[in-house]
Amino acid sequence: MSESVLEVKDLNAFYGRAHVLQDVAFTVDERPVAIIGRNGMGKSTLCQVIMGMLTSARGSVRFRGQELMGKPPYRIAREGLGFVPQGRRLFPSLSTDEHLQIIPRRGNGGWTPKRVYETFPRLAARKSTGAAQLSGGEQQMLAIGRALLTNPKLLIMDEPSEGLAPNIVESVIDTISTLAGQGVGLLVVEQNLGVATALAERQLVMVAGRIAAETTAKELIGNIDAQRRFLGVEPLAPRRSS
């Protein structure tokens, strides 16, 4: 069995009196993992706790053997965790290139602005364009590229398909799959069943702040009752072959 890269144990998180995460526990090894669930199930809160952005939490988050709980976000990023937040969180006043140039480079990691542009040729043509003028797909590419410049060992992506047209979603899936094949670990948080199952075979289903089930992409796609019970969706249509 592969060694755990990320280990979450007995994780609880609160917004005031609201108990949002309840005894969440799971591990991530070298294989891509998807956490899937409806809106309001605690998925984004989980990302924020892992990245040190929400301090009203208790439990354990260990990355490559090191405890992350209590560390500020910049220290967690230095440990090797990259984060692509929901909604991209770009600076409207900065250009594409400025977003990439402001990320400090540490160590001998292989990700540079040049490599980001090679990975996302559309961004190379939009270097001087302000983030607010980029399309939704271009903004997502920029958010991913920005995270890659920290040379992460594990990339956490919160709703990467949100607000994107179907044809752009397919492109994003292809790009993320390529990154996973290049040795970047992946934890993707999604409510889009098609995206989650395309990116990861291992699926963790989140319901009401808990990991309610662990399954595989193949099993989830083939289980209509589970899709309706956990996700409230109609059966997933198979992806068209090219």
C-alpha cells in the first residue's frame, strides 16, 4: 500500500456555534483523490482548515509526517501544499504576468513562469491582460499556474470546474490529468460528478460535514441510487469518446 502523503484525523471545525466538520478522517497517497458532495456539505471548509485559513478547528492534519494544525498558511505552502481556491481569488488590478511574477521562488523546483506559459499557451498570449478581462477558463488556468509556482508536492483544488462552459471544463480536466501524470499529487474537491470521476478513481463522498462513504469512480458512475442519495443528481451520462 502506498505511503500516506496527507493524513486527516478527527478533524472538527466550527463557524460560531455551527459544527461544520464532524470527525473527518481520510488519507491521500500518491494517487489522485476526489472529495465530492453537494453545496453546503463542508467541502470548502475542509480545504480552508487544511491550508490554515480557518483556525476554529481541532484535530490533526499531517502532511508527509509533519503536523500542520496551528501553522499559518504561508508555512503550510512552504511545506509543499498548493491551493487553487474556489472562485479563483485573482487580483483584478494585476495582469496575468504580474500574478506569476509576484510568487517567490524557493529551492530548485521545476515550475517557473516560462513553464506555466508552456503548459497554458492561452495565458502566454494574455500576459499583459488584467485578470478581470480574462475568460473564466483563462482565470482558472492562471489560478492553477500561480499555485504551481510554489512547486507543490500536493495540489488541492476547490471546485475547479465552477462557472466554466462544458468545453472549457474538458480542457481543464485534460490539463489537471497531465499534471497528475507529471508527479503532482492531487486532492480535488468537486460537486460536479463528471469532473470528479474523470480526475480521480478514488472518491470520498462528503455529507453534512462527514465523510459518508468511500468508493471508486467506476462504482459511483454505475450506482444511480448512490448518485441520487449522496449528490441529488440524475444519472451521469457517459463521456463521449473522441
